[in-house]
Amino acid sequence: MTNYCGYMGKVLVLDLTTKKTENYIWTDLDREKYIGGKAMASKILYDNLTGSETPFGPENLIVIATGPLTGTGAPSSNRFDISSLSPLTGITSSSNCGGNFGHYLKKAGLDALIIRGACEELNWVEIDNGEFVFHDAADLQDLKCGETQDTLQKKLNEAHGRQIRCGMVCIGPAGENLVRYASVISGERAAGRAGMGAVFGSKKLKAITAAGDAVPTVFDKEGAAEHRKKWVNYIRSHPLTGDQLPKLGTAGLVSSMQVHGLLSTRNYAKGQFEEFEKVNGETLAEELNVANNGCLSCPIRCTRRVPVEGKTVKGPELETLGLLGGNIENADLEQICRWNYELDELGMDTISAAGTLAWAMEANEKGIWKSGLAFGEREKLSQVFDDIAHRRGIGAELAEGSRRLSKKYGGQDFAIQSKGMELAAYEPRRAVGQGLGYAVANRGGCHLNGGYLVVLEGLGLNIDGQTPRGKADLCMVMQDLMEAISCGGQCLFTSYGVVPGFMIRNPNGLLQRAVNAVVPFAGPAVRVYNKIPEVACFNIPLIPYPTELYYTTGMKMTLGQFTRAGERSYNVERAVNARFGVSAANDKLPKRLTDAPQDPNNPKTKVPLEQMKKTYYRARGWGKNGLPGEKKLRRLGIR
Amino acid sequence: MVTVKLFGTLRLDSGVREFTAEADSVRALYPQVLAEIRARKPDSAVTEKTLRACLVAVNGQQTTPRARLKNGDVVYLFPAVAGG
Ligand code: SF4
């Protein structure tokens, strides 16, 4: 139970071995500290994992968590999070998804579902108003994600004698076959990263459906309506969220990344792809995009819809365009759309699949591992992806990811991963703050968990991407803010609005140039805020999240407390990962990014990681070992 | 002769992808870009101010609107939004 609105007040543990459920105690104090979503999941993992568990063991937990704003109609708030011990990285990880499962999980009466144990045979689980029914899934075995969801919808309609409105999560063949970067799919959207689909597969859990009649309450309906109206107007008037994202999607960043030398090319050997114009957002919009789409309650609608095999399907995001484009030397946009669809259907993360592929192409070229895959290869790839999903031939090896492959065959210097997770398409040698973020990110080489500094270093603001100055402090504040935003259930793209529109509209203006020049020097000021965020004992319109949380839940929160909640989330995730062996030694990047300048004539074009890491740990109040100590955890109220 | 390429929402909104022009600096290009856009879309909301706010790259490298041009250069214009 809870005294706060927005939440359903119920967290359940589902034991797949005994097929029983039990309540999990999650108090209002926990809600105040962790808000929801991934922070809640991290705390649950922290309280229940000892460090002895293995990703594919029945003792591993899956936590599917919503935020208090999920399903309440707040803008872009329909996200949910899946967290678990990752088979790709061996540490805990989370994967955020915009599919409709979170919305319906709340309708079924739950804020979060904790899954433990394992089924004996492949099953799917139906949640109906908080009741759980197990179904045999033998007939769903090896079905792709689209067909799985269509079949389940039919089964539910038939069983209940009416059209059932529900949310689903499911895995494809890749999850069933324990591909280490298998995704979980909800509708057309993926919880793509970190192999959550393989954990489902190890538990022989093909899918979960959720339906129900519960509706989350809103604390101050009038206040919330007024606030949301203003916020949606702001989102629509902002140059990024109101113009660029709707018109070009995330793909709109490709051209800009090219100019800034940030577009991963040829397995990150370069930051510019000669044929980028064939695979950029503009060409996608002009030649293939047939409609925009969006997650529930989102005014931005950044999703592209493209034709593939006579169907209209979800188009590729920027990361996929970069990694299945220039990074493997492919300039065929239609192929990227097709592969993107195939990978989603097989239930596989496009980023890790493409990153592993690029490593294999370079390894093949260097004679380290003769896979027969060459840069520029297009013909074979659909088959290769199918082989990975079914662990056939070289697919069985590629299913292991680039870290394991490079440990086995060599070529670790160009395995573009951190903590085992392949990097997204932002080449960090021209945006060194993003490089720091990739290295220190709790879940591994993730651009978002890393703080997404690239948005300040060229793709939004235009601060010097080459200087390490100020980056550690900026990285921390961005990580903490994004963490808190995500915990509420909102999409991180709304955070683009934090950069005032006028800063973006005219980057050549005097004020804008001055701000860009000064921001790296603001490190000490940012550090003060990072240390005592409570100095922000107020809220500001540019960061409307705490105000929205108040109107929806009734939980009073200042900007400072909100940032602190983000920091708490980041630390609890770090603390549980410490039990699985994470320390400063794991916060690293491949040598290609730290030792080899992108431009051989400019030695600055590499990531000065060790230097930034020291400042980052100091900023975080962590020890030299890169970990929060007992005192820090107590101060944050984690212990 | 230089080649001018438009990107981002500037390209989508104007329908102009690329054209060739004569100019010895990026700034000197603006009236020609405007003319090209107007020829394609007479009611376009793009003004010279819009163009002055654009990020500029010459031959793939980011530079300023003050940059000089030489024969054969390729100029990219990004509305600031596409820079971010
Ligand atoms: S901005 Fe895009 S990803 Fe985010 S909620 Fe909206 S449609 Fe979904």
C-alpha cells in the first residue's frame, strides 16, 4: 500500500519454479528515496543479490519496474525498465523500453514485478488484474517477436471471448537460445541492451502479458493538467523536441555527428563516413519514412515507420544507422531498415549485434579470426543474424559478444566495448566527456548511462569536445539527472528541453559562443552542486520533472532532492555491481580509443581516460578503487 | 564554383538538397541559398537570419561563417537544430 498517488502500491515476486507469488515490501520511504523505475530495480537487486549468482542461474532475478508517472498521461512517461544480472557483462544492468507493457502492468495493479526461479518448460505468463496464470508455450517456440505477440493476442481474445487490451513483453529465438545480447520486445519497441532477453530465455519464459482495470490516481488533477499543458507546449516549441525529433527522429543526428568527427566508422577506426549522406536522417525522412509514430502519451513521436517486405515497420534509430552503416562500411539504407527489422524480430540488440559484427570484420581482415565476414559485406548478413539467433556456425561464436570473442582470439584493442557492452555509435575521441561516460557507466558502454555528454560536446551545445576540463563534474551531474528522470518513468529525450531553445537556435550568436566557451570552466561550480545539490531548494521550469512528480504523486521534491535521488540510484547500482567484481579497473575503454589518436596528426584526438577518471571518482566521493565506501552509502541512505 | 549542401530541417522544409554557386566566402553564399530556397518554395519562412544561425562545415570540417571559399569546396549548412 502507499499514501502516494501515481503508484499502484504493489510489488510482487513471481517464483517461476513454484509458480507462486508473494508480496514484496516496498515502503513509501523507499518510494521517496528511489522514486521508481531503474533506481527501484537497482535497490531490489542490491537487497537480494549477494555476488554469488550467475546470469543464467535460477537464482538470478529479473525486475520489471515502472515509474510513478507511467500510465498517468504525463508527457512521454510510458517507459518501463527491465533489470537483471546481465549475461553480456556479468554485472547488473538495466534496459529501458517505450513499449506499452509498463502501462498495462500498472493497469494490472502492479508497480513492479520481480521474477525468480525458472520454468521447467517454455511458458508464457498471463497477468490479469493481479492474478497470474501460467501457459505452456511449446507452440510459441522459435517464433519471432511479431508472430509471438500476434499469437498471444489471439489466444487471449479467444480465451476471454472478447478483444483484450493488454501489454506484452516477449523474446524471440535469440532469447530462447541465450544469445548474450538478446532483447525483450514490447510491441515494436525493445528493451534492447544487456541481454535481458537471454535471462528470460534461461528461465524458459517466452512472454508475459498484462491486463487489468486499475487506473493510477493523480494527486492534483487540475494542477497536473495545467502543468502538463504548459510542458507539452514547451516540448512542441523547443527546436529539438518540437522540430528535429518529430521531423528526423534520432536519425537526424547522423549528419551532425559526421561533421563533428563523431560518427563511428570502420569499427571506430575513423569518425567520419564518406557515404554518410546515403544513410543519414534526411535521406531516411525523404526516401523511406512513411509515417511518424510514438510511445503512448508522447507528444514528440520520434519513431520512424519504414517499408520492409511489403509491411510498414519501425525504422532504425541513429545508433543502428551508424553501427550498421559506416561502422561496417555499408551505405545501403534499405538494407539497414531490413536488418533493423530482422534483429527486432529475432529479439536481438542492434547495437551489440552490429558492434560484434564490426569486430569480427576487422578480426577477419587481420587474420585473427577467419569468419569470412568482410567490411562492406551485405549479402550474407541476414543469414548471419539468423545464425546468431539460433547459435549456428559462426553465429554461435558471434552470439557471445565482442569481449568474449576478443579474449578468445585476440584483438581486444579493437573490441569496442566497455565492461562487455558494445558502445553506441558516438565515436568518443572527439567528445572525450562521452568517452569518460562510456567507461564509467555502471552498465557498461552505454551512451545514456554514461551521461550523454556528447549532447554538450557538439550535438546540442558546442563545447570543446577535446578538452577533459570540467567533463568529470558535468558527467556526474548529467548522469544523476538522467537517472532521476528515468526513475519517474519518463523518456530521456524530454531532457533535451533542459538546454534552452535559444542556445540551440543560434549557436553562432555571441552569448551562445560565450556559454560554449565557459561551460568547461564551470567544473568547480558544478562540483559544488554535485556535492550539495540541496542548495537547489526550489524548482525551475527548464527541469519540470520534480513538479510533475508532485502533481502526480503528492511527493514534494525540490530540484536538489531530485538530483540526489539520481545520485542515490547511480550509487546503489554501483554498490551492487561491486559485489560482482566491478572496480576502477573495469572502467576502461579499448586501446583504440585511449591510445590511438583519431587524427594521426592531432595527438589530442583520443580519450584521456585515466586523468578524467580520477577527477570523476573524487567528484562522486568514491575511493580510488572507483567505488562508494560505507560512509558514502550511509550518507545517501542506501545502507 | 562551390557545392552547397543543406541538412536537417532546413533541407526537409525547403526541399533543397544541393546546388552549385559562386562565392568566395560562406557569408557571400547566403543570398544565393535564399534565392535557391525561394525558387523552390516561395513561401518558405527561411530568412538570411536563419542562415546566419546555421552551423557551417567546409569539406567536411566544421568552421565559421567567416570562412573563405575556393573553387571546388563543398559547403554544408546545418540549421542549428540539426547540430544538436
Ligand atoms: S521521444 Fe520517442 S522514444 Fe521517447 S517516448 Fe517519445 S516516441 Fe518514445
